[in-house]
Amino acid sequence: MRRPRIYLAGPDVFLPRDEALRVAAGKKRICAELGLEGVFPFDLDPGIADLPPGAARAEAIARKDEHLVKSCDAVLANLTPFRSPSADVGTVYELGLASGLGKLVFGYTEEHLEYAKRVPRRADGCDENGLFVEDHGCFDNLMLHGALTSSGDRQGPQIAPADAVTGSMEASASLSTFRVAAERAAATLLPRGNGAARADLTDAGCMAMALHEAQLAVEAGNHPFGAVLVADGEVVLRGQNTVVSENDPTRHAELGLVSTASRLLPRDLIARSTLVTSTAPCPMCAGAIYWSGIQRVVYGCPAETLGEISGEELATDCRDVLSSGRLRTVEVVGPVMGEEAAAQHRAFWPAFLAGGNPVV
């Protein structure tokens, strides 16, 4: 299996060259130990070193770093404050670029103090210029916090312990907090290491995992849909509905899982896999499953039952979509634990719809 590539963003590039290379080597070694391929900004230098300082060199560096971000599956950003109370602006741009491209983003900071406690404020909550200082208990600007919690770091960034040295490049270059953050990233990108291989991998056992993912989706403010991908006796990927948090009606659990699998896994492994989903896939997700090459689907709540509970109009049996293809046959099994899966929807949709929310 190809190792997921993770871009290592941060102000470490501003350290003296030898020190920056040492830090880069340490981070890449940790990534390799965890099954990831760490990518550092210095890994690509297409003649940039030969350019004189100036706009042309700056633009070349920017395009090079953008290319590296786009070539990776995720970004792990060092968000330690740099030259201000906030994270390095270049690092923030790279994190935003990755987030906008739909890549998973993770972060860590060596600063344990909340953002509002790092900015001098008057009694009225404003700074010395009379401008309001946001105070939401976040580690930095709320947009950075939101980017992480809607992506790879659901609980926010990894934060250094309260007794850690803060506010210096020495702390920024530390690898201890980075290691914990990288472990969190690896647990998401490579769920093989989380003990799932020793779990109950019967259809019912995997359905219990999918239902758990659906519950996590609800806790994150999304709809109750979850899925897992199983191959060669292991759970290789997990997925959740993120329609609300990403404000995107296509971010169904199955479609997100298929998209990630297609980028990270070999085609032959996908062809041997089973997608277990808490609810029968909609036509959009069923089409994606078919084209991905997945050859077996197990579902919990039937589409018809979901339609009765939520008023969903596209209550199409996924068998109708998956059986219409001519290239391959997709085995469909279900309902499995149908009552338990339906119970999740009965507990969610009445209150959700009563609030005037649409079904997507």
C-alpha cells in the first residue's frame, strides 16, 4: 500500500539551514515510523537556489510549495505563534489551501496559552487600538480552529503541555509535540494501527463500527451516517457524514470514504474490499461505489425506512443502481442490524426537521 503523503508545514524553514534540515529529518523519521511519508518544503528545489533574491525567487518558492501541498494527501501544520501572537502566515495559507482542496488537515502548537491570553487587552476586551480581541477559548484565530475541527483534528490541534517552554523557535522546533500530532494523523490516515484488526470483522461487527461512526458524525453536528471499509481482515478506512460541517451536500459518509480510498489504496485492494455502511447508499454514493471497483456492500437501515423517517425523496434501493452496471457485479447484503440503524435515524430526524433543516 502506498504510504499517505503528509506535507509538514511550519516556520521551521526559517531556522538556520543546518538546523532546519535536522528538524526536517527528525519529522520525516517519525512519519516513516508511523507509516506516513513526510514531505518537507525543502524536498523540492527546481533551480530556486540559483535565483537572486527578489520577486521572481519568491514566486518560484510559492509555486513550489503549492505544488507540494497539492501532491500530498494531508497537511500537518506547526501552528506555534511566529513573529506575532498568531501562527506563521505562510503556514496558515498552506493549511487553507489544503483545506480548500478537500485534504485532511492536522495541526499542533508549542504554545499552551489560548489566543486571547496572548493578546494584550483592555478592560473592554479591545486591544490598544480599540479593536475587539476574539475570545472563544481557541488556540488561535477561530478560522484555524474551525479548519482543523471540521477535518482531521476533530478535537482541535495537539497543544504542548502547560509546563512547556513557549514563545521561541527552540520550542517551535521541538519534536515531542509533533510526534503526538503525527500519531493522531496516522490514526486517521492509517486506521490499521488502532486495533481494528483484532475487532469483530463479521458483517454485524463491522456494522457496529459503522453505527459508531454515524454517532460520531452526529456529535460533530452532522447527519447520522457512518461507514467502514474492510479488506484482507482489517478495517482500512472509516468515514462519516460531514454535510453540515463542510456545507456540502455531497459529503456523504460513503462518498467521502470512496474518495479517500481511491487516493490512498491500490486498485486491487479496493476490489477485494467490503464497504459497510450504516444506511443503504443513495444513488450518488452507489454510483461512486460502483466506479471505485468495490465489489461488496453491506448496509444497515434500508433506504425505504430512511425515507419514512426523514421524508427523503430519493429513497432508491441501492441494488437498482449497483445492478445496472455492465462491467462488474457488486454484491449487496442487507439490512444488517437494520433496527439499530433505524433507531439512530428515529432519534435524530424528527428534532432536526422540526428546526426547519432540510434533508441533504
